[in-house]
Amino acid sequence: MTMETMRLHARIQGHVQGVGFRYFVQDRALALGLVGWVRNTFDGDVEVVAEGPRDKLETLLDYLRRGPRSAVVTQVDVEWSAASGEFRRFEIRPTA
């Protein structure tokens, strides 16, 4: 794995709202030293944008595929791109 800084954009589907998913993601992202955001979407998904080393993002992606204990993840759509460097921390954003 390269230490190249990347951007992970993921959309998590399933029973992922009302189960603490955003706080779970924020906790894991902060522990991994990643920056970006997580938010619920109006159609019931959770959306994540995170930037950092590819190996740390892969670890976060493993967490996203499992979710917190009460979540049921049915699908995770992933897009990889170059990091923008626009984030300074990892935050929970309002539903969009």
C-alpha cells in the first residue's frame, strides 16, 4: 500500500439511519486520523467523504461495510479520487 493521500466517497445503504451510524463513522475516522465528513441523506442512506492515506481509508471502508451493531448494511458504493486537501477535521454534517 502506498501512503499517497486519497479521497474516499462512499454511500452506505440499508438500515443505517437511527442506529448511531454517523457517530460510529466519526469515531473510527478520528481514530484513523482521517479528515472529511459524514451525513444522512434524505433518501435513507449515509454518505461519507474522507481523505487520508489509502491504507487508512481501506480500514474505514471495512468499518463502513459492517457499521455499528444495530445497523444492517446492504450495499456500499465507493468512488476513489485524489484528495482535495480542503478538510481540517472530520465532522458530522446536516442531512442533505
